[in-house]
Amino acid sequence: MANVTRLIINPPDQSGVPGWILLAAAFGGLVFLILIIFGLAKCGFFKRGVKEWLNAMIAEAEAEAETKAETETELSVDEASSQVTLEADAGKSDCLT
């Protein structure tokens, strides 16, 4: 076997990235994320329009059911009063004959 000698002129730096650069990058990323979230909140991105719409639909359905119940009660009262009137009219006709 032949002997091979390697000569490295500029060896790679083994120290890596300094710690303060990592901390600064992490802090900068968090600040950037907070600014994005704040901007989206200001634009109304996180508002829940669907929930408000559903609450409005529920309130409308309850009001409609309540109105329907009142109408049915009025109808039953009208039917009862008409039956009383018919019975009174029937009694008058018996007296006349």
C-alpha cells in the first residue's frame, strides 16, 4: 500500500456559532411572532363570527317558537269563546221555537 499524506491548509472551525447569536436569534424570532399575532388580532383575524351567527340563529328560533306558542294559545282561546257563543246561540233558538 502506498502512503498518502493529507495536508489541510484551512481546517474547519470547530467552535460553532457563538451562544449570544443563538439567543439573539431566538429572541428576535419570538418578537417577530408576537408582532405577527398582534397584527392579525388588530385586523380581526381571531374574531369568531360563526359563534355570534349561531347565537343569533338560536335566539331567532327561540323567539319564533315563543311566538308560535302564543299564537296557538290565542287560537285555543278563540275556539273556546266561539264554542261558548255557539252554545249560547243554540240555547236562544230553543227558546224561540
